Amino acid sequence: MPQFDPASFASQLFWLAVTFVVLYIVVSRFAIPRIGEVLEQRQKMVDDDLDRAQQFKAETDEAIKTYEKALAGARAQAHDMLRQATDEISKASEARNREVGAKLAAQIKEGEARIGRARDEAMASVKDIAAGVAAATAERLVGITPDKSAVDAAVDGVMKETAR
């Protein structure tokens, strides 16, 4: 192999040094500055993206605060509306209860009056029936027909005693 021939080592070392120097000059003059530019552009883009993300975050935070304020306002308004509706319903219910109570009181008074009239009529009927039964009993037992006014007076006396 010619690369391992000691007679060609000097020329190989010379061309190695020349190639290395040329490659170093090309890389340091052209490749490294372009790589630096690309890295700077990327860093600038990353910084711009971070700044934009920070702005979006601030806008989002502001929108969230506005939303939360609006939500709290809506909840308070709904609570007020619910309380007002509850108050109106309770007032209407109380008015309806008073109205129904008044109607029921009137019906109770009317019913008591009817019961009183029916009781008075029944008592009058009972008085007449009792007087008739007493007269018939006296006639059958004793054989005499008692006077109607005497029978009525006796029945009235007995009814007054039992009413006590």
C-alpha cells in the first residue's frame, strides 16, 4: 500500500496540512457564519414566539377575568330574580290563603246558621211529636184526653230541664 510507504510520508503530511488549512478557512469563512446566522434567526423566532405567547396569555387572563365578572353578575342577577319570584309567589299564596280562609269562614257561618235553623225546626218537630206522644200515652193509660195547652206546658218544662 502506497500510503504506508515511508518515502511518501512528507508529501502526504504536506497535503494533509494544506487540505486542513483550506478546509479550516472554508469552514471558518463560510459555514460557521451561516450557521451563526441560522442560530440567531432561530433564537429571534423563539423570542418572538415567546413574546407573542406572553401577549396571548395576558389577553386570555383578561378575558377570563371579564368572563368571571360577567358570570358572577349573572349569578347575582339570577339569585335576585329567584328571590323576587319566591317573594311574589309567597305573597300570592298568602293572598290566596286569606281569600280561601274568608270564603271558608263565610261558608262555616252559613253552615252554622243552617244547622241552627235545622235544629230549631227539629226541636219544634220534637216538641210537637213529644206533645202528641204524651197526649196519646195519657189517653191510653188513664183514658182521658188532656188539654193541648197543658200538654205543651209539660213538654216545654221537660225540655227546659233536659237542656240544662
